[in-house]
Amino acid sequence: MGNDIAKDFIADLIEVIEVINVDKNIIVEAILLKMKDFEDAIQVSAAKNNKIRIIVTRNKQDFHDIALEVYTPEELVSMFS
């Protein structure tokens, strides 16, 4: 049942967001960022390569000095409330 709920949620979500590709160039740039968390570095690299200005994360402390705006989900929601 949980799997069906997750699939339904993702199906609804992709109607309102765009999923971007991660390619070799993004991975190479992520390596060069030398961030503590490699997955975070991939997000930063992908964002910069796709002209995305904002990252939403529950872990803001790992996203310092990246030249992007960083918000928690709660902060982002409060901006539109």
C-alpha cells in the first residue's frame, strides 16, 4: 500500500515540477565543488547548470557558500502563505 501511495504522490508531483538530467558534466563539476556531501554537490551543480536559483533542503547547514538561495521546506511554504 505504501508503494502505491508513493507512486501516486510522484505522479502528481511531476505534473507541477520539472525533473532535470544529471550528466557527466554535472558530476565532474560536483566533484570539483569539494562539498562534504557528494549528493548535495550534485544538487548544487545541477541547479547552477539549469539556472535554478533556489535549493530546498532539510539540511541547510551543508549548503553554505554556494551562491544559491537555500530554504527549508517550511521556510519555502511560509513564503507563499
